[in-house]
Amino acid sequence: MVKIAADVERALAQRAVEGGPGRLEGRVLARGDGWIVEDVVCSSGPQDRAYEEQHSRVSIAIVTAGSFQYRASASRTSSELMTPGSLLLGHPGQPFECGHEHGAGDRCLSFRYTAEYFETLTSEAVRHATPRFRSLRLPVHRALSPVVARACAALEGSSAIEWEEIGVRLAVQSARLDCDGAIHTSITPAAIARVTRAVRLVERGPGTPLTLRRLAEEAGLSRYHFLRVFETLTGVTPHQYILRARLRHAAARLASDRASVLDIAFDSGFGDVSNFNRAFRAEFGVSPRAFRTNPAC
């Protein structure tokens, strides 16, 4: 995950040298009949104006680094805070805006599907599934952890068939969670700004020891108020958010390098390998060693 965030930092550094507005840089990773996946790095920041865009296909984007605000253009007073591990959802023809009022840069893995292909994937697995999502965002969720970790690990280099497998799993899981109930949050710009500071502190070092007091101080809120606002905006508690960030970091490393499980556990912020093994199994359903052998499990 550190390597993923480093590309955002390079894009921001290049923008600082060249000047000018922020921009999106997309790299097609794979495509097939009815689907495409891109690695998208954005160097926009608070000084950049948000422009209205429109989804041309069914869109599911995994936020892999940074944070931003995502809103349907028709509802300018309501937006969602997108953080690493969460999913941006969109349907064909939907107008939207993305803003970086409270932090510069982000990176996403953007999966886009034709409506016909998406319906083919989801019709058998999800009752009443359609190419129109009810939610704008899916927060960090245990059911999504395996596919998100696998997608992040695949950035190191993967085949078209593996990307399609990831895209199929992502489509079905997203449709299921969206059908379980649309998630709506009422948030203010001030709340977004405060929680964004805490989220980016976690992202800078998921393995760094962090306390509720430290995160609340970063956000400039009391511990009680921070806990309530953080959970409202991200869908999970600070503890759950940090734990899943550490587990995603560990899973990506297990799939992409040969460091020992013990070293990965310690580097990811776990002081005890037995606790790491229990948390990893609870999140991914298998042991770290089994995940390394077969990240698709």
C-alpha cells in the first residue's frame, strides 16, 4: 500500500514543479468484451474547481490512496467521503462531481462495465439487481476485503484473465451490498475536513501506533464527537478502519513479495503474530499462509 500511495506523491510533486491545474492520469490495465479496468491517479487539490462529469458505464472504483468528496451533481448539498478501501459507485448517464476541498491527490482502480455485461454478471447472484446503484458509496466492509486486497496486489502486475476475475467478484459483491440497503449520510464540509485529516494520518503509516486520542487531536474534536462523526462518515469505527487498513496492507504484501509472515505482521502494526493470524483469518476467511498460496480464495 505504501507503493500505491507513492505514485500519488510523485504526481503531486510533478504538478508542483510544472504548475497548472490538477489532472487525471489513467492507465488501462486490461479490457475485454463489456469491461475495462484503469489505474487512475489524480493530482487535484483544494485549489482546483470540481467539474461536472457523467458516468458512461456502470462504474465501480476502489479507492487505493488519498481521499476526496464524491457527489451526485443533482444533489450539491450531499456528498460522500471516499477513503482507501471504500468503493465509488455510478450508473450510466449519472452526472457527478469529485472534489478535493480537504486534501490533495488520490488513486483509484476504476472498473467500468457495459449495462448488459453487468446485468449478466449480477442477475443470477443478486435478486433485483440493476445497472443503477442506490448508493453513491460502499464504505470499508469485511465482505469486500478479499477482492480489494487482491486488486491492490494485482497492481504489481497481473494478466487480463485475473483482472476479469477480480472485476466479476467486485461487481457481484457491490451489487449485493447495495441491494442490502442504500447508505446515506448527511455530512457538512467541516466534518469532512476534520475526518479527512485523521484518515490521511492513518494512510501515511497504517502500521504506526495510533490511539483514539491522537486521531481526535488530529481532527480537532473531542474523542466522543470524533468517534461519532468518524463512524457516520466512513461506516466503521476508527479501530475497525485502522485494523482493515493494516490487514489490506498485509494482504497486498503477502500476494506481491516474499517477506516472512512474521515480518509482514510486525511491519503492518501487529505486535503479536498470533493476533495477526486471528485478525487475518476473521477478515479474509483463511490464514495468511493460505492467502499467500491462493490470493483468490
